[in-house]
Amino acid sequence: MPLPDTMFCAQQIHIPPELPDILKQFTKAAIRTQPTDLLQWSAGYFLALLHGDPLPIKDRVEMPMATQKTDTGLTPGLLKVLHKQCSHKPYVALTDLEQKWRTLCLPVQRLWALLQLDPFEDQIEWLKFLALGCSTLGGSLNKAMKHFCEILTTDPEGGPARIPFDTFCYAYRYLSRLDSDVSELDTESYLASLKDRVKNDMIGLSDFFVPQRSPTEP
Amino acid sequence: MATYTYTSRPRALPCQRRRYRDSLLQPEEEPVRYGNIMYDRRVIRGNTYALQTGLLPGQPDPVELQRKQQAKKKALAKKRAQEQLKPRTPEPVEGRKHVDVQTELYLEEIADRVIEVDMECQTDAFLDRPPTPLFIPARTNKDVATEILEGELFDFDLEVKPMLEVLVGKTIEQSLLEVMEEEELANLQASQCAYEEMRNVELAEVQRLEEQKRRHEEEKERRKRQQWEIVHKQNETSQKIAACAFAQRYLADLLPSVFSSLRDSGYFYDPIKRDIELGFLPWLMNEVEKTIDYSLVGRTVLDMLIREVVEKRLNSYERKEGSPPSKWEEELEIPERKRDSTINYLTQEPSTLQAQKRLSDTEYLRAPSIDRGPPTQERKPVEEEFQGPDDDAEMRRSLDTEDPTGASEL
């Protein structure tokens, strides 16, 4: 520690004035994100802070989901973080994605597994990757679309998660193409039926997703 | 103890304008001037709320002024009095003049200009009290030196530990609090949004259902109205049909009845018949009447002839003998009566003729009238007259017939 020799007492120790603020932000981010590997994540965080990139922090504290069947470590919150980080460009480089994946302390094998579903070379279209991620989150295609809407929407949380219909169609077609069970005709007919209910080209959650209510609710 | 009371008879206060006399020559006693308090300047008159309570700072107090003037006057008067009382040297005799002379041994120069010498003196300005000098007692101690190496006096880690503790602890605490707060707020917001969303959806559903219900109602209403209209129309039609049938039946025998009544009232007439009725028969009646008239006239003429003849014969018989009038009286009477009857005939002829005419006109088909006494009676005699030209037989018959009328005379 480079200290001047004439330091006699504790009062002479100088604390840089930005330090408390930085510390506070960092602590808050850490509390919110709850990374499994703090150091890894902190490195990623400060790097992003240094470069001025969007920070790998979740907006809301996410309680660990009990309904996650496979321990992929991927949650909607994490997907959202990734989306926040990567969505400014339509294409994401593979290395970049991998680094970001690591920052979030997610197992890399999962990334490869995900990418195997639809192989890419070194650039991935971000929307497609997001759709893939959503499909691993939920069980059915509908649930995947629900997550997709929730991540992409600009509406406040809890409100009608609306996204442009074209985006929705794109993602839906892509996923249904990968999923061999659903035929293309069905996809098209479903989309056509949805189109009638769409207002100003924005499709909301309520239009296609009916949440299952518990029987005890009134 | 009784309260203090003071009473005095009211008396007018004298006006004390002058305390001292202006000159000795003035008499000692002067009539005391009593001032009217109404005109006393010391008495405040008018409203007291708008009075100047104080004096303006620049202007001198008039009372003060007055006092000063008075004081001046007093001083002046006093001075003058003193002057007058002072013993003076008597006035010089005529032709002489008083001169001031020095009588001392040594004459001194009396110059107008007074010798003046200026002398000054000044005290020193006040100086501040100097500060108390530090009490430094005499040194009674020994000097000792020692060497300090780096890191001996001051250990950074140790010193920084409390600081760090505070820093880190506070930071964590604060950030935790903040995160919790933000989280809570965000949760609230999210739940609010979700609730609103649900509400919107439900509202939409409710509206849809309402709309559906309204449409159903409208549809029902419309169908009901349609049905009612149909029924109404049917009713009307059936009523119309019934009315038509009834009218037809009712009016079925209208035509025959109309025709029959018209026929009864004579609107349908056979023109030939009518013509006969209107033209032929009246003419016939007229002709008959005429004939009857002719016959009547003829008979009347005949009667007249007979009468004349009888009268002539009577006259001749009367001339011959004016005896047994009984038979001839009878005969006279008879002719008189005959005359009367003829007169009656004559007078009644027009009426009978008229009556007969009327009869012929109106009731030719009916049975002849029954209430005409004289016409029947006359008819009989007319008939009788018509039948037989025998005069006597006629006269007797007429007698017989006229018996009931002329029975009383007989």
C-alpha cells in the first residue's frame, strides 16, 4: 500500500469519494443477481461497467423456481439479462455469447446443448437463440411463447406483455419448424386465427395464453 | 381611615401670562387677568385622536421655543435690572470729560491687541493591553531522543479495520435495504399490473357477454314482434272474410227486398198502365162527368119546364077555384116542397157535382161512399127521375122518400 510516511493516525486515511457509491451499486447488483460464482460474475460485471456495456444484473430478485424440471440454471431472469446485454445487435458472436454465458455462471454444456438444436457457425441471430432459450424454460410451445413475450415486452411487469405480431410469428414459426410434432399447416392456421384478435399489430399474453387458475381461486 | 378628600370652592384661575414685570415703572398691582379657558392655548380642543402626539424631530418644540424666549427675556430683564441697580459714577460736570488714567507706578502699555500664545498638550492614545506572556516555566527536564521505524507507529490494516467494517457493513446493509425496498415496490407494481390485466380481460368478457345478451334480447324482441304482426294480420284477414261473408249474406236478400219495396211503392210501373191511368181514365171520367152533367142539366131543365107548367096549371087552377085546398094544398105544399127540393137540388147540385167529381177522381175503384145522406137521397131521386119521366109517380116517390124529412110538417 503506497502510503505517505507521515501517516500518524486513522483520521489521515483518505477514502476515495466514488468508492462508497460503486460499492453500493455492486452490492445491490450482487444481491439481486445472486450469482453462484461471485468472483466470476464480479469480473464480468466490472468489465461490462468498464466498457460501458449493459450490466449482467437481473432487474428483479428472482426466487429459485421450484418448478424447474431440469437444473439447467437458466431462468427467465437470466434470459432477460442476456437479452438486455445482447439485444442491441441482431447478430451475436459465439465467443461473445459464451463469455456472457460464463459471466452468469451458467454451465457451458448447456450452451452447447442448446446450440446443437440449431447449429450455427460463429454468428447467431439473437432472436433465434432467445426462442431456443425460452423453449428450454417451458414445457410446451405455448409456454415458451409466453416466456418469449414476457422477455421481449416493453410493458410494465405483470401487465399485458405485448410484442409486435411479426416478431411473434417469426419466433413461433422457427420453434414449430424445429419441433417435428407440429405441422406447418397447423402453425399457419393458428397464426391466422390469432391475427384476427390482434389489435394494432401487437399481440398480448391474453390473446393466446390462458393461465391455469387454481380451483380455490374465486 | 377615611379616603382622602379635598374640596375647594371653584375659582377662576388667573391667567399667568407674565411672571415678571417688564419694567419697574409698571405698577405692582395690576388687575389680575383672568383667562377664558376656552381661549387658553393649553386646553386641547377638537378631536384628540388625530392630534399630533409628538413633535417632528426637525422642528423645535413650540413650548420649548416659548420657554427659551421667556428665558431670554428673563435674562435680558434681569440684566437690565442689574445694570440699573449697579452704582455708577456720576456724570461729568459741564465742560469736563471723564478720562481713564493709569495711576500705578509703572505704566503699562494698553494695547488693543492682546498678546496671545498658543500652547498645546496631548495625552498618548490608549494602547491595548498586551497579551499575557506564556508562562513557560523554566526547563527542569531532560531531553531524550528515540528512533521510529516505518510501520511501528501506525499499522494500516489495524487502523483501517474499523473503517472498513463500517464501510462494508453499512454498504451491505444499505444496499440490502434498498434492494428490498425496490423489490417490494416492483412486486407491488407487478401485482397491480397483473390485477389490472385480469380485470381488463374480465371486463372484456363481461362486455362481450352483455353484448351477446343484448343481441339475443333484440333478436327475441324482433321475432316476437314479427310473430305478433303475423297473428294480427291473420286476425284481420279472418275478420275481413267474416265481415265480407256476413255482409254478403245480409245483403243477399237486400236486392229482392229493395226491388219488391220499390215495386210496392210504385216506382216500377208499366208505362202503358201508367199512361192509361194518367191519361185515359181521367179523360174518361171527364167525359162521363160531362155526360152526367149534360143529363143533369137536361133534367134540371126538364124539372124547370115541369115546374113552370105545374105553376101555370096551379095558377090556372087557383084562378078557377080557390076551394078544397087539402089535396091541392097538399099539391101546393107538394110543389112548395118540390120547389124546396128543386131549390135544394139547385143549391146542392154544384156541391153534389163537386162531390161526385171528387169521388170519381180519387176512388173510382172503391165502393161508393156511405156518409152522404143527401147525395144518396138525391141520387135516388135523380135516378128515379132519370128512370121514369112520369111526373106524378116521381112526385109520389119523392114524397115517399121525403117523408121522413117532411113527416113532422105533416
